[in-house]
Amino acid sequence: MPRSDPDVGSEALIAQIFLAPALIFAVIALGLVSALLGDGIWDQASWLALVVPLVVIAFYIFRRSARPS
């Protein structure tokens, strides 16, 4: 019986672990850049982008508190 290599699939696991934080970072970076670029629609875009981490945090807090103990 062939042994499975422990490194097989580790790249996929690393991608799964870091995908969500990388996407959140990209949205935050775009929000900060849009806040620096101008007024009007840029301000609205920055507010929307900077609310994303707060929404994610609230989602996981409420999801955790909704679980039965």
C-alpha cells in the first residue's frame, strides 16, 4: 500500500486558510485608497469597504452566540 505524502494538498489547505483574510485585506486596502482619492462617490465607496470587516466580525459573533451550548 503506497504511503500518502503529508505535503500533498497542503497548498490547497493554505489557500483555504488565507483566502478570506486576504480578500478582507484587499477590500480594506481599496477602501483606504478610495478615501484618499477624492470626494463624493469615493467617500461612499470607502465607507462601504471599511464596513466589511465589521460585518464579518458581527456575523461570527452572532453565529457563535446562536449555537446551542
